[in-house]
Amino acid sequence: MATWHATATIQACREACGGAGYLAENLLTTLKADTDVFSTFEGDNTVLLQLVAKGLLTHYQSDFEDLGTLATVRFMAEQFAGSVMERTAARGVIERLLAAGPRRDDETVLFDRAWQVRAFEDREQHMLEGLARRLRRAAGASDPFAVFNDAQDHLLRTARAHVDRIVLEAFVAAVDRCPGPDARALLGRVCDLYVLATIEADLAWFLAHGRLTATRAKSVTSAVNALCEELRPHARTLVDAFAIPGPYVGAPSLDGGEVAG
């Protein structure tokens, strides 16, 4: 996922620079070549996502093995009523957020960290439960590979939702560990942008499954635009935090070090 993100980012920068993005002196072509190498030695990223989804499904495997059809239906009804989400290393921080963050319906809820965490967890859990039911219904098929292959779209979306949730929990934990209040506030806004941009990219799912109203869905896009404008003056600070080597941030296309928005 990191490689895909890097490739998409470099491509966006290259297009934003026009013809200058193709010049070797601006280094984008070199960076693009590097990500192509990563994509090669990592293997097929789609296959890796399939493996993630299969790993998530192992939670249900032992439960299904000894259950008949009726018992499985009952198990689904009971088990899916609760959450089987496994927390990451951010367990303590997330649990505290969820306990302290009441469910709200006002316009500020999009920036409520507890609401954000719940939204990511709910999406992953819903996709995983649906995938488990879908595969269980086809368990008696003569060609297991065909069944698995038929569910590719569901598998990949579930794995992506899982990765999104893991990244969010790691982000929340990192913000919580940040000692400086100014840096913590800035990183918190970047975290908001990550959450809302991710929701915006999958807005169809949130609308189709009744997780967002049409009005709130429009608010998501407005919030993303507002956060980009708010964070623009801090772009160089955020870039410098990565300790990127001087030649890269001093490329001619950056006009003496100014970072393009």
C-alpha cells in the first residue's frame, strides 16, 4: 500500500509540473523508477492484499468447521452483533478515545477522533462479515478456487479497509506520543486529512451502506478542501520532518526550495 501511495504521489507531482516533471534534473523520473523497482521485488500487490484478506478470514474458519447450516446462521447472528476487531499497539489510546467520545450528530463530528475510529472499524468489520457470509454460502461448491476468485472484489476492498484502519490507529498513537503541543496539533490536522480523504475516496460505500447522509457526504469534501488550505502554510515544515536529502527538496522545479501546494 505504501508503494502504491508513493507511485500515485510521484505521478501527481510529475503531472503538476508539466514538462518540467519529465526533466531528469527535477528527479521525479528517478523517484518513479525507484517505485517501479519496489513494485517488482515486493511481488504483485494485489496478491498481497488477497493474503491479508485470507488472514482476516482465519478468525471465522474454526467456528465454521464444526457447525451445520442452521448453527452457522445462529452463530453469525450472535457473533456479528459484537466486534471481533483486534487492536494494534494503539489499543490503549483507541480504547480511551472510544470511551470518552460520545456519539454525536452535529457538524463537528467529522473531526471527532472517536467518530473517525468507529467509522473505519465499522467499515472493515462490515466488509469482513459480509465476505465471511459470502464464502460460507459457497462452501459446498465443487471448485473452491472459482468461489474465491469470484469474491476478488470483496476480498481486496476488505483488505484495503483493514490497512486503512491499521494506519489510522498507528497515526492516532503517534499523535498521542508527540511531546510538543504545537507539533501534536499540526499532526492532528494531518490525521484529520488522512481520515476524511480516505472516506471521500470511498464515499460510495459510506452512502450505499447508510453510514453517511448525503448532506454529511458533501461536508466531507468541504472539510478536505478546508484542511488542505489550512495545512498549505505548513507544507515545508511537514516535508522537513522527513529529513529528505537536500538535493531532492532543492530541485529546480521547486524554485529555490519553495514547496508547491
